[in-house]
Amino acid sequence: MIPEENFSSIENRMESAGLALEELLVAAQKQDCLTVGIYESAKLLNTDPDSVVLCVLAADNEDDDDVALQIHFTLLQSFCCDTDITILRVSGVQRLQQLLGTVDTNRNQEECRDLHCMLVTNPQAEHCRLKEVGTYCQESRRCDQWVPELVLQER
């Protein structure tokens, strides 16, 4: 059983890392350093994996039954581990839609963007936020969490 003060500390670190991730993703999108979508991410990882500094895999509980999505996640995680790219699993896809927008301007207006996989590439600003997210991931891996996880809260 986790002592109450340790649980509170873990909860605070998760909340802080979640806020840092949100700020990082918004900044990366503004700087055109964010690749969104499973297929778009796979293409970038195939052509320029050295430019990727963070892979965010987002899914909610209803996505657990999507076998194709889980296979994509497994392959992406394996590739990222092999190429030393930090990986973070996130639940809270609706919060991501709030942050990053749900419609891709290059597509039909009703078609939602695929926010299941996002890659952050060489962001110039907000690098302190990238460091904060990276530190959270390292600490999580030290606690035997192979792929660190965060829950983003809707606001």
C-alpha cells in the first residue's frame, strides 16, 4: 500500500507533467513541430527518426477493444524504444481535441483528426516543458513502468 503522502506526491507529479505536456503540444503545434496521426507519424519515423524527441500515444478505455490501434501502438512503441525516443501514453483524447482542435483544415470539415499518435520534433521554444515531460517519463521507467502514462483532465 502506498503511504498517503507518497500518493499525493505522485498525483502532484502526474498533474504537473500533464500540464507540461499540454503546453508542450500546443507550442509544438504553433511551431509546426507536431506530427499528428498514426500514418503520418509512421512516415516521419521511417524518413527522419532523429528529428523526433517525443512520441505521445493517446487512447481512452473505449479504444482498448480496437485491435488495429493496439497493433499500431505496439509497433510504434517498439520502434521508439529501438531508436531511443521517449514514449508517453495518454488518456484524455477529448482534452487533446480541446487543445489541438478536432478538424484538419486539409480534409473534410466533419472528419476529425487522428490524435492517437503525435510526434514532437525539435521544438525550439518550450524546451523546459519537454525536459519536464522527459523527467517524468524517466522517473516512471525507474518505477518499472515501461511506457509511462498520464491522464489529461478535461477543463
